[in-house]
Amino acid sequence: MTFSTPSTVTSLETKGGSMTESEFLALEPRERDKVVGRELFGNEQWWKYTQDIRFAWQVVEKMREWDGCMNPEVEIRSDMGRWTCAIGFEAWAAISGEATADTAPLAICIAALKAKGVIE
């Protein structure tokens, strides 16, 4: 199953609430941002979460509210033009979400969606 405009919400619900990283990356940027808004913030308000570091940082701040887990450890690094984001929580021993992408905002959002169980 592929995800495309405008049926992203319906497709995710039909699939059981998760998608692969490849399916997420195949979405148009605006649709990716809607997925982030819906899954992490509970709305489909369109902010450029995957495109602008100012909005991506809101994703990092939002993680502080997840299930009472405080102080998420977020590591963001660049290597040869690619960005990696790794997210972990003090209460959890392992990394909860990790992603590498062409931009820091996209890597942050994918890692957060992985940590939340939205992206497999």
C-alpha cells in the first residue's frame, strides 16, 4: 500500500497506525508534516516540521511530555552532508528512535515518529 495525497489519514488508519520509513519519505513534504502534526501533536495543522529546524525543534520539546518521560536525550549530528538524530529516554535503556536523512528537521521527525511507533 502506498500513501498519497489526500488519503494519508485514511491509509494510516487502515494499516493500523504505522508505516515504513520508505512510505513516509514517499509522501510530499506537506503530507509528511501533516503526519507529524497528527501523530505527535494531535492535529493536522500544517507546520513545516520536516522542513524547518524551528518547527522540528517543537517536536523535540513535545517529546518531553510523552508518557511522563522527562529529559529525552537527543543527539543530532552531521556526517558528509547527511544528518542523524538519535532519541533516547533516561527510563529506557535503548535508543528509542534513530534516523538519518538529508536534513536535520527530517531526521528529527523520522526519529520521533519511530520512537512513538508510527514508523516501523
